[in-house]
Amino acid sequence: MNKNPDPERLSNKFTLELNDYFLTGEKFRLKENEDFGFLETNPQPLENLNDYYESENYISHTDSEKTLMDRMYKFVKNHNLSYKFSKLMDTVPGNKILDYGCGTGDFLVYAKGKKLEVFGVEPNPKALNISREKLGFEFITDKPIDELNQKFDIITMWHVLEHIPNLFEFLEELKSKLNPGGKIYIAVPNHLSFDAKFYKNYWAAYDVPRHLWHFSPNSMQKLFNSFGMKIEKQYPLWFDSYYVSLLSEKYKKNSLGFLRAIIIGTLSNLAGILSGNYSSVIYQISKNEN
């Protein structure tokens, strides 16, 4: 499979109309892909997609602590570093890890502290420079995945897959960079979570058009199965429901948003325990070995 999802394989029915609440206020719609069940942002402004990231408020590309949301994001991120690493299966010193879309490099700094051989890819110039300052120029690149000439025991993508324009071509390349017996760990938002259903078109994790694809556990399973890979385990990202709810309340301009965000985040986690539909999910993925 060597092309992106065919627009003709999208259902005629738009599932949701929403705005880019973060930056431009532009309107977008979501459509469901008939083959895999994920939702696609429509239209996808691929020619000028980088323009939608050009804001000082795009937190994952900075180390800012200016605002309450900045500090909340950093708190969640710092907690998640050890939590995410704890989910990496059978790691031993010397394992080679690729963090694709490594942002400001904090997860790789943590992994380096655990004696892993680290390498990162980050296309955003601002985040690229920050991560290189932390880890060294030779360990971080902005090259596309098809230009990497090495393989890895572990590949991580923390809230990155939903940003990838050429989804199918990318997944084929991603699979080719994994050593035999290696694992891929991908975290993405889940549009079937309680908080997504509660906030609907205000749900901050839709984040159109920066998020081009919107996944559920079932659509992830179908997608990776089609590439000869399998999802072995799933883990919740507990704090994401609170952070996303806070942002969603901000977009709704609710004066009591903080309190309601705590309630909705908690309810979302409780609902996820019963259904498996957490606000964000980490997927552990391996190649089918023939």
C-alpha cells in the first residue's frame, strides 16, 4: 500500500464541523474513512500546513512557562516522561531508540539517562534547535523518515502520528526502520473518549488542521494490521483527559472551566476503565514476523 487514503473512500457524510480554535478560526469538517474508520480533517491545507504551527503559544515546540496552560502542560509532560518510559517493554542499556517528532527533546533526555542510544527527528526549526542544545547536533535531525539510514530497537511517536501528511507512505517507512523483535509505541488522542463526546466540536484534541487524522482503538488496529503489524497492548495517558478538558473549556470561554475540566477529566478516565476509550492511548506495536 503506497498512497494516502483515497478521498473517494471517505463517506459522503460529514461527521462534524468545527473551527481552528487555537489559531485562525477557520472552519473544517471531519469525514470517516470507509476502509479504516479513522476521521480525516477536510480540507487538509498541506501546501501551507507549517503556517498553522507558527505561534508562540504552540507549547510542544517551546519550553515556555509563561501562562497557566504552559505550566500545566509542563507538569503533565514531566509526569508522562517516566510513565511513558515505564511502558517500553524489555529495554536494556544500549538499545537504539528513535523518537520521531521529538519536540524539545525531553523524552530522549530521559531515555539517555537510562543508558539508551538516542536519536530524534524534529521538523520544526524552533523545537529542533532546543532539542539539539539538550542532546547534541548529531543526535537530532530534521530529515524525513525515508532518509534515515539506520534501524532501531524502539520507535516512539508521542502525539505525532495525527500530524503526518503522507500517512500510508510514512507507515511503510516506519515499519522498515524497526529491527526484528523491535517495538513501536504510538500515543494519539481517541475521538471516542468520554471527553471527546462531551465537548464535541470544542474538543481540543481535534486541533484542526494540525491534526489531520483522528483515531480510535479499532481504527488503529485496522490500519496497522493492513501493514503487517499488530497492536499488542494499550495503555491510557491519564493526565491527558484533564489537559484536553482544560483547553476545551478555554475554547468554550467558560468562567468555571477549571472546575468542570477536573470533573470531565475524571469522568473520562472512569469511563475509559470500563470501555477502553481513554482520552489518549499509547499503542504498543510490533511487526508480524514471517
